[in-house]
Amino acid sequence: MPFKRSEQGSSPCFIIVNKMSMRYLGFVLLVWMHGVLHAQDAAKSCSAPKLAGGYFVPVERNYPPGAKITYACDDRLKPVVEDWWATSTCENGTWVHEPQCIDEQDCISPTIPNGHNSKNSTWYKNESVLRTKCNSGYEHKDRVTTAKCVDGNWLSLPICQKSTTACGQPPKVPHAVIIHQRYQEVFPADSEVQYKCEDGYATEEASSSKSIYCIAGNWDEVPTCTYSSRSGSNTKGSQTQIPINNCGRHPTIENGDVVEIADMFLRFRCNSFYRRVGPEKVTCDTDRTWSDEPMCEAAYCSLDTSEYPDLIPDGVKFIKDGDRVELKCVKKHWRWVTDHYSLVQCINGKVKLTKCCGYFERNTNTCWGPMTESS
């Protein structure tokens, strides 16, 4: 009879296990249903949009999250996006974008490569004037900053081009990477990029990192990372140099600043409108004196617009060496339909001006011709 007692004794255990499993399964289902209901509540459905002057399909009372509708507009109207048929998606209880029909003579907000419009609007009424802004490192071509909506089209849409003082992508340095910097194609003037050498390599100043700067459209001195033995011998140049904290107070230069302080050197940069003459870096020699220091000499021209009868008086203008600007001219002829400008360039401290030129001459590079000079 042991088998019978064993069988009878096992039945209550089997029943208890089944009851526990059912309770556990019920608890799991309850938690799952709560999660589903919460998810459905978090992702809200959309009610049918109100579309004046148009129609959409499919027509429903409510739309689940992710649902799409397609809409079109009546005669003499158009969707608020670049298409005669437009789609909108239900996202968390809101239609993106909001379906809307506007007059066909109104203008849809344009795309400005490397720029944006100053107002966050999706469309503009006919005859509206749009003012644009260029992204950092870009400037308006020919100083055209606005466009006008005329019969559904934008006239003279501004163009954002790379600034003459901005820099392109920093150069690639073997055995080094750029740190603390997201990827971008254009860097505004005075931008800083920091390189870090690979383990076992160092810059010419025996440092593991170095920064470079965008100055007047060009990157300044690019570092080199060379193999450096850390087992004993000093790096190149260390026999005649010692750490800068042995030389006391840091030197100062007129019209310039220290932009980098490393263990073995100080790095100087001249202020805007000045150029460096002499070494970029100052070190501490073994006799505890500073090495030769750089100088910052003027690298600009000044032009007093009141001294030129053809120019509209606008005070004194300062122009960086090598830069070219446009200064507005006094209107002297009734034939001048558009504003005229003189192209002014600073070359080695001297100002060169052209005659007053219209839009076509400036854009076809036929304005320069004979130049006048001013010391």
C-alpha cells in the first residue's frame, strides 16, 4: 500500500501548486493590462481635424496614434506645404503638421540652406517681407537679408554663404584626434579646436594636447604628434627649456593675449585687427628667463567716409587687412534703379576703392577696373 498512500498524499500538493500558478498568472495579466492601458493613454488618439477650404481622406471620428490623412484644397487655395496633396500624421493627440489651406498667392515658409527665417511661421501672406538670419560662420551674399512674397513666390531669396572670415574643417593630424567638439563643416572666426595626441605621442612642446584657432579664414599653426619615449630621455628641446613655472610672472604683449598655458610654454594670439610678428610660443630658458616674445602690429585700414564725396557719410570704418567690404554710395543718377556701392579693400595698410557700381557689375566682377588709393 505505500504506492497508494504516496499517490493520495501527492494530490493536495498538486492542487496547491495549481492554485498558486493561477494566482500568479492572474497577477501577471493584471500588470500587463495596466501597462497596455497606460500605453494607450500615453499615446493619445486624434479627433478629425477642422479644415476650412479643403477636404481629407479617410474621414473618421477618431484616429489612432500614427494614423495618416491626405488632404487637398479648393480652387484658389493650396496646402500649407510644398505639394498640391499633403499628408499629416497623428502624434500624441496632435496632427503634425496641422492641416491648413491658404490662399494660392500666399507663400510657404522657404528653406534657407545654412540659415533660417527670423519668425517661426509656416506661411506668409502675399506682399509680406521675410527677414532671414544666417547660421554661425555664414553671411548673406551681397548683403541681401530679406525676400518678398509676390503672388505665391519669393523674390530675391537670400543666400547664406560661408563667411570670408570663417574656416572649413580643421586639418587631419596623424596620431591625434579632435576632442570636445561636435562635427561641423564651417567654423566661425575665433573658433577653437583642440587636438589630443595618441598615447605615446606628444606635440613639439612635449604636451599631449594643443589647440588651434580660426583666424581670418585660416587655421593657425597645426600641431604635429611625434613618438615620445616615456622611459627616461627628455623630449626634443627639453635640454634648453624648463617648466614655465620657474620663470615667474608671465610676460604680456600689447594688443595680444595668452591663449594657452602648457607646462613648457605660453602661447600668444594677437587681438582682432592685429597680426603677430615673431614666435607664437614663449618658453622658459634654463637661465630662468623668458625666450623672445612676439609683437602684435596693426593689420587694418581706417577709412573716414566723410572724406569721400561719392560715399554716404557713415563715420570711420575699420577694415581688416585683406578684407573687402561694400560701402553705400550717394545716388547721383536717375538711371540708378538699385543702390550702388563702392568695393573697398585693405591691402598692406592701404585702402583701395572702386567707382560706385550697381548690382550687376558687383556680381559679375566687372566693378573693380581702375582703383583709387588712400594712404
